[in-house]
Amino acid sequence: MRFYGAFNALYCRTKSSNSELVCVELLKSFCLPMILYASEVTDPTKSVLAMLDNLIDRAVVKIFKSQEIVLFMKLDTSLDCMMLHPCVKRGV
């Protein structure tokens, strides 16, 4: 729930910038640490990681106003670590 509150506040404030990349970078720098906090200690299961990945997917859908899977695949490769599975394994 804290993630959605933080993301919605961030999204409302960056809407006037007319740049999706600004919002994505702020999502990575402010909201991802909120999700990844203590992930190394708890060793989350695949189902928990999938649930947390869904949080990020919903945020990206809201930012880009699109639900195309191709967009998500391109974003994952170009924006470095928008899915949590690689982030938790790397210890980011």
C-alpha cells in the first residue's frame, strides 16, 4: 500500500513534465527501494517476486497508458532493472 501512495504522489507531481522517462527514473529511485528494502534478508519466493513485479507493471501501465507486452520487454532492457527477479539476485 505504501508503494501505491508513493507512486501516485510522484505521478501526480510529474504529470506536468510531459516526460514518461522522468517519471520512470523517479519510480526507480524512490519507489523501487521501498519494494526492495530487506529483500536480501527475507529471500522472497517466486510468487512474492511475481506479486511485486505486478506492482511495477501497474505503475508502468499508468505512466505509458499502454498494456502492450512489447513495450514492457523494451523497457526492461533499456531502463535497467524494472523487474525485480534480476534486482534481487544482483543485490541492487
